[in-house]
Amino acid sequence: MAFGKLMPRYRLRPGKPSDAQGLFAVHDRAVRELARGVYSDSQVESWVQGNSPERYVAAMREDGELFLVAVARLRGIVGFCAYKGEEVRSLYIDPDWSRLGVGTSLLQRAEAAIAGAGHAKVVIGASLVGLPFYESRGYRVIRHRHWRSRGGLMIPAADMEKPLQEASLCDQARQTG
Ligand SMILES: CC(C)(COP(=O)(O)OP(=O)(O)OC[C@H]1O[C@@H](n2cnc3c(N)ncnc32)[C@H](O)[C@@H]1OP(=O)(O)O)[C@@H](O)C(=O)NCCC(=O)NCCS
């Protein structure tokens, strides 16, 4: 984040099924606005197609994904991150709140939880929209591949990973006993 940028206030908390509508709204806006120009209009449409608030409820209740949400007082949910095991499964920031450090805060909190669960690395299937962000956060591309979006179109993406610092794993071990 650029020095001197105003930092609007938000807080991080665990996500819950009643957040589903807010998660859906952020996801939809983030893809439609931030992916435009990186992907074609038809790829963007295929990415958002068929998404629904119920998908987040199922991800939490049936698939065991853990959610972290960033909440601003007057705006509600402005970003979220979902993870399971060593994998960060999604990270979406409301376009009005992008480049303000919200994505970094959510990712750092998810990385700390993944390290705390004893994993040695974090893996991510990243869109080309997220790739420069993840590179700036210490991730490297393992391989480029295509991912079948919900609407059926194949979309270029990349598998990325980042080893978790031995030091932070030791810190976690000390803290947990
Ligand atoms: C990618 C995304 C999560 C980044 O969230 P964010 O809150 O805007 O990121 P931050 O403000 O923490 O950015 C930190 C740094 O990452 C880098 N970065 C972030 N977005 C970038 C972009 N579009 N292009 C290049 N670098 C970028 C910059 O170095 C930035 O620091 P700076 O703003 O001081 O230059 C957000 O843009 C998003 O939701 N994108 C659409 C959905 C998506 O592709 N998600 C990825 C998962 S598949």
C-alpha cells in the first residue's frame, strides 16, 4: 500500500452462514469489476455464472471451508477469504476497497491459521487477476493451467504456493505449548 494512503477502518472476524448474501455480493462485484480487462467479457460472465449465496452456506456447512470476513461499520462485508487445510480457496475484495491492504490483512490472518494447524506451506489456485497480488505477498507460480469456470469456459490460471516461515511455525508451536 502506498505511503500516505488513507486507511478506512474495518475489522476481521470469522465468517458465518448468515454472511452468505454479503459474501455473494462482494464476490460478484470483485469479479465483474476487477477481472475486466484481464479476462474477456465472456470469461468474466462464465466465472460469475451460477454463483449464489447458498454456495457459501454449503461451503461452510458441508465442505468445511473456514471463512474470514473484513467488515466496515457503515458498509458491511468488504472482503473475505476462505481456506481449508493448506489451501486458500478464495479471496475477494470489494472494488471500492481494493489496494487498501484488506486483501493482505485477510491473507495474513489465513496464513497464520494454516501455520497454526501445522501446515508447512500455503497453496492457491490463482486467477490471473490475483497473480500479481500473490507474487507481491511471497507466492510463486508452480504451474500455469486452465480452470473450468462455473459457466463452462476454460480460464487461464496458475497454481501458486508459499512455504510458511520456519520461524513463524516455531512461534506458533511455542504459543500453543
Ligand atoms: C487480488 C485481490 C484479492 C487483492 O486485494 P487488495 O485488498 O486490493 O490487495 P492489497 O491492497 O492488500 O494489495 C497489496 C499489494 O498487492 C499488489 N497488488 C494488489 N492488486 C494488484 C493488481 N491488480 N496488480 C498488481 N499488483 C497488485 C500490490 O503490490 C499491492 O500493494 P500497493 O497497493 O501498495 O501497490 C483483489 O484485487 C480481488 O478481489 N481481485 C478479484 C478477485 C481475485 O482475482 N481474487 C484472487 C483469488 S482467485
